Amino acid sequence: MEQNINPATYREIVFFTGAGMSAESGVPTYRGKGGIWGSYSIDEYACQEAFDRNPEKVLGFHEKRRKSVLDCQPHEGHSVVAVLPNAKVVTQNIDGMHQRAGSKDVIELHGSLWRLRCQSCGFRKEDLAESYETTRCDCGDRLRPDIIWFGDMLDAVVMSKASQAIRNCDLFVSIGTSGTVWPAAGFPDLAKQSGAYCIEINPEPSGASEYDRVIVGNAGEVLPELFSES
Ligand code: OAD
């Protein structure tokens, strides 16, 4: 590779990841060929109104996604990120793949497939099995997937942690995101404004002007090479 990165020369690294990070593990992306939103309508499966109309259908979709993600394994790129001591992950992904690879510091902007939340009392429940153990809260109301659906507000505490991590980093590596969904789409600009060196890894780069270096390629191939010692 043109120029490898020595992680020890950076104080703090933020890996900002999107669906493309999990693509080589077999988890489909949202947009483009084979993308989830090409087969499933957002209005029917990924908004509060859909859940209110037909909770069983929406829960069934999410259970199906849980099963398919459990059949996938983190790849070498996830492992490269997981072993760096000075790295944080800010991810738009809900699949938990970074944690399965061993990353400890993961900020999940869009929630998690592996948590449920009560719409009434706010109770949150971790649930890691293929099928939901229960979708009823002790308070009597339904539990819904703890995911940011279209029209939902992002969690203010999570947003603040993510922004702080990005403001503090001196290396920002964006991987596998189309950069179309806000407010996450503003993070490369925040990193640049805060003085970080910004890299994008994507087989189809976003074209955003914030990046100092754009590497055209797949996460699972580029990351091990970029962070190798030779
Ligand atoms: P997208 O599906 O919009 O974009 C996936 C990106 O990954 C594209 O830019 C691809 O070129 C790139 N890509 C594909 N294979 C790759 C590989 N092997 N290595 C690296 N990059 C690869 O996914 P996101 O940008 O993550 O939100 O989408 C953002 C949000 O939109 C998601 O979090 C989700 C979705 O609607 C919610 O559900 C709230």
C-alpha cells in the first residue's frame, strides 16, 4: 500500500463505520445492489408508524435480521480495529459485529438489533438470542427494537459522546458509509474542522471533500494492509 498507518503516531483514532464495514461478513448494506431498502419498504418496516400499525410484522423483520446476522462472522478488518488500544468506533451499524470482534469502545449511533426498549417507561433490555425472549415489558406495554428508525430522534447522550470522540481524535477513518443519513453524515466535516487527518475506505467513495486520503477498496482487505507494520 502507498503509505501504511502507524497507529502509535496518533493520540486517538476514530473509526466511523457504516453498513459496508459488515458487507464482507455477509450482512447486506442498505442501499445499492442487494440493499435492504431495495427489498423492504421503510414505511412498512422501519418507522414508528409501521410498528404501531403492525408490530408483529415489524418484529418479524427484525428477528429475521437477527438470525441472518448470527450466521455472519466478523472479518479481519473488524479484528484490526478491535486490537488498537487508542481506537474508538462510532458506528451507524446495529449488527453488533464490532463488539463480536472484540472492540470495547463502540458508540452505536443507530441503536442495536440486540436490544429492546419499552415505548412507555423507557426500560431497555438486552436480548442476544435468535428470537426475542419476550416483546412485552413488565409495565404492560410493548417492547420495540432499540433502533433509530426513520423519523426517530437520535439519543442525545449517544450523539454527544460521538461528537466528543470525533472532536478529540487526530485520525478519523470512515469505512463503508454512503454518507447520506444525517446527522451522522456531518461527522467527517466535524473531524476535519477539529484538525483530524481524514481517510475514507470504500469501493465506491462518497466524493466528500473532507477526506485527505481516499482508498478505493473493501474494508476487509484495505484495513489489514493499511495498518500492517511493513
Ligand atoms: P449504505 O447502504 O447507505 O452504504 C453502504 C456503503 O458501503 C456504500 O458507500 C458502499 O459503497 C460501501 N461498501 C460496500 N461494500 C463495502 C466493503 N466491502 N467495504 C467498504 N465499503 C463497502 O449504508 P450506511 O451508509 O451505513 O440507518 O447507511 C446509513 C444508515 O442508513 C444506516 O445506519 C441505516 C440506513 O437507513 C437506519 O436504519 C437508521
